[in-house]
Amino acid sequence: MKKIFAALSIVLFMGISFAIVSAQMGGMMPGGMGPGGGPWNIGPGMMDGQWDGREYESNGERIFFTGINDAGERIRFSGGPWWLWMHGGGCASCHGTDGRGGFPVMMGTEIPPNITYEALTLGEHEHGGGEEAGEEHEPYTDELIKQAIAKGLDASGEPLDLTMPRWQMNDEDLNNLIDYLKTLSAEEEIGEEVNIDKAKEIAQEYLFYLNFPDLTLGELVEYNQSFVVKYQEKSTGRYAFDVLLDKHDGGIYPAMGPTMGWNTKYGGADGMMGGMQGGMMGDLFGDTRVNLDEAQRLAQKFLAQNNLQMTLNSDHLHLYYGFYEFHCEKDGLPTYLIAVNGYTGQVFYETWLGQIVSIADLSGITTGDLPQIAIKPDQRIVRNGDTFSLDIAVEKVAQLSGYQFDLIFDPAILQAKTVTEGTFLKRDGADTFWKEPVIDNNKGQISVAAARTTKGGIDGAGALATATFEATKEGESVVALENPILSNPKGEVLSVSASGATVIVQGRETPWDVNGDGRVDILDLVLVGQRLGETVTLHEPPDPDVNQDGAVNVIDLVLIGQHLGEEYSQPAAPSFTKSVLASGVAEFARIPASAPALSRVERISETGLFKVDVQITSAVDLYGFQFDVQFDKDKLEVVNVKEGALLKRGGERTFFSPKVDANTALKYGAGGTISIAATRLATKIGADGEGTLATLVLRLKGKDAKEALLRLQNIQLVDSQSRLLLAQPKAQTFRIELPLLPKRSVLLQNYPNPFNPETWIPYQLQEDSNVTIHIYTVAGQLVRTLRLGYKPAGIYTSQQRAAYWDGRDSTGQRVSSGVYFYTLIAKATSLRRDRHDEGYFTATRKLIIQK
């Protein structure tokens, strides 16, 4: 059985000092000793945080793995790596489960030697004290081995490195340990290394052990010798903590670094062990928080100053409690992680595990819980002389009671006209104080401030203010948000991510850009679709009669479809420059509870053909949509793109425009893009609820192809009022894994078993089948029937795919404890009936409810 240490039950009293020092040293820190570099003494009972499922055949084996003897006594020691003092362990913690060493001590540079009895007594033992590898010395005897263990002296009587603990063992324990070393092979025994799938299983098993209902697997980062498992909160999307998963023994260990030293909720900084360092945090870090933009700037500065020639991947932000973490990349591939302290701005460059091999996103949860203040839209294209407005809006804010900010612009290109208060702080009938904005058109600056005078703050998203400008000269002006301060009713400053906008003042004839925003997208389709069938005599913006033949018809839709996705560095002609979003996109009446997502991967044939649905779980007045799906054209072939049923609901007419471009530059691999847009036609209402937007039919190229990545991005959702819905999701990357077809149908054992109150019933289907599960008492009485319906051939073992039983009978009452039987019946569909004469499979297993 594997040994797994419960990393989260460790009290890291030294976590703060470690984190500060390591950040100042660039994160490259040798294996440390006790405080001040000297040894310390350990008493029994200080390190009781191990989850050890192993059964030991001898006292020596137990000591080797745990540092605890059969009497339950934790063996005292001095010296050794400081993390051993904190979480405990035995010889295996440094020298490996096989005793052969060869890998650096965690958070250190010393390489533990081979301590198998054969290697020690042959005299070819490397003792890690600076000698060259393979240097010969006096062979060890049993007495000399005892001397090395207890006194830290090698066979020649010279002191061993202080990373070798000095164990205070009695003779019986020493003899038992040496007897166990004699059972270990000095030569490498090639075993099965933990792969990524097994690592996921172990990480999930550990999560079950922790019993934190709000946590899920977030990300799995693979290195040469280990994995780092990142757990994530379901409710907030924040990352909670990391643990280290060893590839060789499958053990879970503490992940040193920011996850312990800087983590203010789950780590040693002020977290789950009662805030041992809580008193130090305030004095040490102060009250000033580093926002996301500043954290990115500090991380990029660190990379530049150290000439590391890497970039940050902004799509892979990890927001922890107390710090930020980013992926570094070189030539489009992940390399290392870099963390920034959310209080001090200190940087930790995470290199101690080596370079990243691969990264697997396991949850699909986006971090994005920072409040955001932004100028909307982020780009406006106008012509010289136009008057236009920009909204300053917030998203994801909680308990906002006041704000202030400056708008900075180029006065040679733009002149500010007016600034009006938004409605966000006024929600619920609240009174506000609106300080008259200060406009300086010579300097190019507007200062804005407001506060609620009614008690309490406001949550959500909406407009803070609207600024109106006049374009006075052709050119390009950045409108920047500077010095943003958002506060809650207690006067506390909220962390915030700020972003500005770009205004382009030029001119170009692009009638298919109906709203004149410089992009041909779903907004233009919706404007035409809503007025389909009308006769136009007065052409004024926004003009849905794209070809200006006096009729709004399918020709206008097709013209937009042909130019869909185009962007212009110049604005539309005068007739098309006025945007339908007269007040910008900050006044939002409806917010969908979810963004579109790729789901329901379903195999269609054995030749690698499969389909993927793009679905939304809770649309509100959805009138039209647009998104791109990027794919690796070397791995995937697009066979078909079909319209989903959501917009057609109720018999409504729609316009659906897919476009496939197989020559798009992709970040990872040769690129292709599927651009999809659709809108309802000639109606004034949108669609509500759950449904499918589009279905992609794809084929994996190559005989052995089993997986590929799809990236859903550039998502736009529009309501019946031609407003962009506020939930602007970030790009999402999905790993499409095409399940292997089992060679036979199988009913597997439920898990957990015994269970209370719920369990999952896994199974495999050789054929596409209609599946039903019956649950009976031992007397044969039917308790519950689970009608799973049509299931394609495949493996249904994960919690997401297995059958689920909540322990209730058909009336909704919880059943009593005891033994039950479950029977699976799978009737093959006609598509695969040829595989069996009857096309019928049934099997029965036993389960136990334990209360």
C-alpha cells in the first residue's frame, strides 16, 4: 500500500520566515537545518499528522518508513531537514521507499545516498558530504552503521552532512532497522511509475480523506519526479493549497513554498491550524494589498531582471488566499511557476522541483473572483467629430460603498464633455454623494468620486459612471483607469483588477459593421435579425439594411456572415458610426448564471468520429451568441458544425453562421478555428433556460489518437435589447478524451462501499445500450429503479459518469442499513445489435449501507 502524508494537518511554525527568505533569494534555497543552521531536538508526540495506510511486517520496516517503533514511540532526532521536524517521517522520507536515494531532499540540494545493506557494506557508498559520486571508502559493518545512524559519523569516523538526522535509538530498534536494510535490494528494481491517471486517483482519494466538501481537484502539474496537486474551492474558484505527490511511491507530502508560508487560510500563515502565526501577519505584511495588475507587473519585472527570457500566461492565474501564482512560458510551453505575495509584493520563483513537464486542468473552475473595474467597451472606433460615451463599470464586487478613480486620455485626440453618475450605488433606492467630477482637458484627466450615504454596500455588477467625449483629431488614444480605490462600508480597500480602453479615430466604409464598433460580430447580426422583413427609407445608424436596397432581408444577414470576425483599425463610414450601445455595456438588466461550455463528448464511430455539444445551463433572454473554438488541425478534423436547439425553442426562426478556418495560429500546435454566430429572427424575445448552442462533429486524426485540446474563446452573448450580457467569461481550454471501447460489458463494485448516505455504481458498456439499474433487499424486494436511459459504449467509472444512488427508496425515504443487491440491465440499441445475438447484458453485485 502507498504511504500518504496528510499535508494539511501540519503546523508550520517556521513557514513565514522560510517564505520571506526564499522570496528574497529567488526561491532557490538549499535544504535547511534547524533555527540558525544548527540542530534541534524533537520530542515524541509533536508530529501526529500522518495518514499512513501501510501495514508493517516488522519493527524495522515501521521505523524505516515512519520514524515510529512498534511501541508507538516517535524516535527523537537532532539535525536533519527542517520539514522532517515539522511533519515527521523516517529513512524513506529522504532515501526513498527502496532505500536507494538518488533524488534531492525536498527543498534542498543534498542527494541522499543508497543505504541498502549491500551498498553500505561493499564500500561504494556515497555519503552526500561533498565527495565525488562513486568514491570508495571503508565498508560499513553493523556497528559502523549504528554509529552513522546515532552519531552521524561515516565508516572512517568523519562527520556526515547535517542533513543526515542523528537518531536517538536504542539497540533493539537499531538492530531491527539494520535487519530491514538487509532486505532491500541495492540494484534498481524497475516498478510502475505513477502516471497522470493514477495521480488523479490518489489526489481524489486524499481529497475524500480530508472531507472538505467545498474543495475539488483544480490542477495537476507534472514534473520529472513528482506531481503538484492544486486543490480549489468550488464556491469561489480560489485555489486553496498544494500538495506534493511522489511519482515513485505514490505518497502525498507537504508542498513547501508559498502554499504554506503565504497561505492565509489553508497554510501556516493564518489558516486551518488556528492561526498560529496570525499575530505576526499584520505586523509583518501590513495592511496594503497588491492587486492583480501590480502582481503581474512584479512577476514580469522579476523575470526581466533575472534575464529568464520567459513570459507570463495570463490565462493561468492562480489566486490563493494571500498570494497570486502564474504560469511562466517559453516558446509557448510551460516552464515554471512564479508566485507574488498579496501583501508585500515579494516574488517566489518555484524551481525546486525542476521544469514543468505537463499541466492538466481538472476542475474547469475559473479563478476570476477579483472585483474588476473597467472601461466599457474596451475599444471604440469613431470618426473625427463624433461624440461618444464610455462606461466605467464594476463586476464581481461585494459590499461596495464608495469609489474614486482618474481617467487619463490624450487631449490632442479627445476632449471630455461630461461625466454622469451611474446607477450601481443607487440600487435598492439608496442615496449617494456624487462629487462633481473635475475635467482637465489640457492635461487629459478626469477625477471621479462617489459614495453611498445609505447604510450598507452593494454586490454584483453595474455602471459607476459614464464619460462623454468628442473626437477632435484622427489617431488613437488610450483611456486609462488610474488610482482606482473601491471601499466597503467598513472603510476597507478592496482588491481590484483595473483595465482601460482604446479609442480609434479614423474612417472606413464597412457597412456590415452595423453598430460601428470596429468588429463584425453577433451584435451586428442581432441588429439585422430583429428588424428582418422591415422596409427602410431613412438610413441612419445603426442601419440594418447593409446593402441599402431598402429591405432588411437575408442578403443583409449573409453579408455580415461573410465578414464575421473581421476587425478594423479604422471606423465605419459616417452612417454607421453610432453604436446601438448608446450607454455602453455597463447597464445590464440580465446576467446569465453560466457561460457556454464544451460538454457531452460522445463517440459516434470506432474511426475516431465524435461530437461535442456547446451548452449553456441558464440563459436569460438570450437572443444571439458568438464564439470561437480553436483546435489543433494536426490532431483534429472538422466534419460538421450543427445548430443547437436553444434559440429555435418555441418554433422561432434563426440565422446560424459557422465558419471554419484551418490556418489560424494556435498557441499550442498547428491551429484551426471554428467561428460560430447565431441569432433569432423577427422576434422581440430571447430564449431562457438550459440548452445546446451548437454541436461540433470532429474526427481524431491518426489511428492511435485518443485525445486533443479544444479552446472555447471570444464568447459573446446578446439579449433581446441588443445588450452584451455582463458575464464575459475568460477563454476555456478543454481536454477532449475519447473513451476507449471496452471489450465487454461489466458491472463494477460500487464506491464507497460500505457507504452512507450516497454511492456511485460504475460500469462499462461494450455496446450503445439503454441502461437500467434495480436495487433490491436481500429478500428480493425492489427498493429503487435507476433509469439511466441511452448510454453510448464506453467506460462509466468516474463520479461524473457512473450511476448515482442517494440511498433513498422510490418514495424518497432513506433505506435502513444492511446488505442490498444491485442489478444492471443493458439492452443494446439497433446500431450495435450485431455484436450479440440478443444484444442484452445483465449482472448483479452486493452493496452495504452502514449507519
